[in-house]
Amino acid sequence: MPTIKIHLEEAEYHTVQRLAECTHTQPEDVAYCALNRLMLQGKEKAVQDDIVLTHRWRRDNLPLWSDSDSPGSVHAYEGMHDCEPAKSKYSV
């Protein structure tokens, strides 16, 4: 069976792990679900553009959904329940 490995920064992994715990699943299940949803929309030009842009900025930045990369810093989601998603600039 072919394998795809995803290397996450610690802050990224902790966020995925929290979501998995909230849904009583494993981090691998969250990653597979994300890939499944992406592949269902992958033919859309906007999604393809987002893949390319994410590839470019990921080298130097953490995604908006991850924990902060600096320990002790104030997070936008502080005071929120662990299962409540943090708002991003893409939220409506």
C-alpha cells in the first residue's frame, strides 16, 4: 500500500491532536478526512491555487489554525473550549 507522510510542526500537530480528541478519533483520521474533503473539491481552480500558495508560505510560516509557535504567547482562541475552532481570517 502506498504511503504519504505528513511532517507537522509541534504546534500544528497539537491542534490536530486536540481535534481528534474532541471527535474521539486519531490524528490520522483528521488528516484523512481533510484530504478526503480537499480531493472532493480539488478540480476547482481556487482550491488548486490554495494548494500552490500553501506550498509556498509553509516553508516559513505556521498555518492560521495551528497553535502559536512561541511558547507563552497569547492565542486568539484563549478562553475557548478545546473543541471550539479558532476563527480565521477566512471565517464569515
